Amino acid sequence: MTDAKNEILRVEGLKKYFGSSGAVLHAVDDVNFSINEGATLGVVGESGCGKSTMGRTILRLHEPTEGKVFFKGENIVDYDKKQMKALRKEMQIIFQDPFASLNPRMSISETIIEPLIIQGVYDKKDKAGLQKRVRELMDLVGLAERLINTYPHELDGGRRQRIGIARALALNPKFIVCDEPVSALDVSIQAQILNLMQDLQDELGLTYMFITHDLSVVKHFANDIAVMYLGQLVEKAPAELLFKNPLHPYTKALLSAIPVPDPDYKMERILLQGEITSPINPEPGCRFAKRCPLATAECSGQDLVLREVEPEHFVTCRLVQ
Ligand SMILES: Nc1ncnc2c1ncn2[C@@H]1O[C@H](COP(=O)(O)OP(=O)(O)O)[C@@H](O)[C@H]1O
Ligand SMILES: [Mg+2]
């Protein structure tokens, strides 16, 4: 876990809406944050809150509805096709389910070679160069060389995810969106992949945006954690601080759902009641108010932004602010 001070990514007022006239789904709704080079930002929230959409919009796999994404100081939302192609080398994604994201008809070697050829890093005819690079990448992610011509269905989930990681690393990226990369794996394998990703980060100086619905996955991994609720960030803080002093009622509820190993330590489980606000044409105001045990009438009406309430600790809740 490096703690570099240089900002590599800054997201400003990012919005991604789906649909037009009438029903507009606010999947990502005015998100602001930055990540330092070599650091990991954990993004946590329930299924459907907009984590994947946010990750894809940052990479411009979705076109943003509004907002800016600065990568190394440049707003990539303005980039044309040619600039985007060059940027693909630097920004990559690892998906949740490698079985779904890998082409079943492509062997490990073909899967890793593809981006190298698309990007023109190697000539298709340079068989020796490509084979050398494939072996290098397989070694880097802990895949045995004898597997080089096997297909995804012949491998277990952990090995498939190692292929996904090798493919993402093929172009020497700087920044990787990791979209629930261990959520589809057996618990015993999750730790292996997380360790691998941490080692790779240290070795290659990678910056991660690590998306997960499970706070415990990023607890020891992320430098900072951002909590997302219905398209918005509700809290962001260094990981340790977030666990020690959660401030937003939604973060408190999320934390209370994690089993604690110490039997003397009793944290009361907060069960959320009330209806979930619809992401379609949401009313202005706190999106969590309808489920919040502390909400009052003043929580509706006005949208809130993340505000720093103690050093490096940002929260949207007006009762905390
Ligand atoms: N391509 C799309 N078209 C329309 N709605 C979408 C699309 N992708 C995601 N959504 C909607 O956006 C919201 C956020 O989805 P998603 O980003 O996948 O959430 P998460 O990754 O946190 O589970 C959901 O309500 C989902 O149904
Ligand atoms: Mg998702």
C-alpha cells in the first residue's frame, strides 16, 4: 500500500443518466473525488447504487451525461477517438465475472495477445515477441506456463480471474478500475487474488479504484473508502478512520452488518427500514432520507455535497455537517 501524494485521477460533477424524456434514471448523480497515484480507493455500496456505471463512465466506456474526469491533469471527457485509443493503454478494467468477460473461444495466449495487437504494441507476425510477453504476464499473475493454450472453461474461477488481470496488465496501465474482481470467487480464493492484486500494485505502482458491495473486502486494502448510495457518494475517508468513526447513518448501517470476530464487542445491527428511493427522477434532497432513522423534514428539498467535517473525512449528511 503506497501512499503517494500525487493526484492521478480527479472526478468533478460526474453524472450518468439513462433514458430521456419522462423517466430518467440517475445512475451516477454528481460525484466528486480524487485518487492519488499508487493508492487504492475502495468504492462500496449496495447492488444497483451505480458503482459499475461510475467505473465505466470514468473510463468512458459510457459517455458521461455531465462532468469532468481529469487523468494526469487532462480532462479526458474532451478526448477524441485517437486520444482515447492511446489512453486505453493507461486506464484498464478488471471485471467481476471473468467467465462472462473472457471470450470462451480464445485461449489464454490469444486473450492476452489481443490488446497488444489492437494497440499496435507488437506486430501480428512477431510470434516470438508476443509469446515472450504472454509468458512474462502469465508469470506475473501466477499462471503456470503449461496452461498457455488452455481455454477459460478448462480453468477454475481463480485462474480465470488471473487471465483477466493479465489481460488488463498487458499494456502496462497506470490506473485500473477493479469492478468486484473477487465477488464471484470462492472465499478461499478471494484472499489469493486480493494478495496478488496488492503485490502487483506495489511492484508496478498501480492505482486502483476497487469497487465492491462488501466493505470487509477493502478494509485492509484500500487507502480511502467512498460509500455510495443511489448514485451519490455519502461519505469518504481514509479506511481506518471510516471504520473507527463512521458518520453517515448509511455507513453506520453498512458497518453494523459486518460480523465482528470479538464476542465482547457488541455493535448493534442497524436494520434499514422504509422504502428505497427510486433512482428514476429522484426528488432533490438526501437520497437516504426515507430509510434513515434520524431523518427530518429538512433532509428533503436540497441536494447535498460532500463536505470535509474533519481532516480527510467527507460526509453529505446535514445532521453531521
Ligand atoms: N446500460 C444501462 N441502461 C439503463 N440502466 C442501467 C444501465 N446500466 C445500469 N443501469 C441502471 O443504473 C443503476 C446502477 O447500476 P450499476 O451501476 O450496475 O450498479 P452497481 O454496480 O452498484 O450494482 C441501476 O438502477 C441499473 O439498473
Ligand atoms: Mg456492479
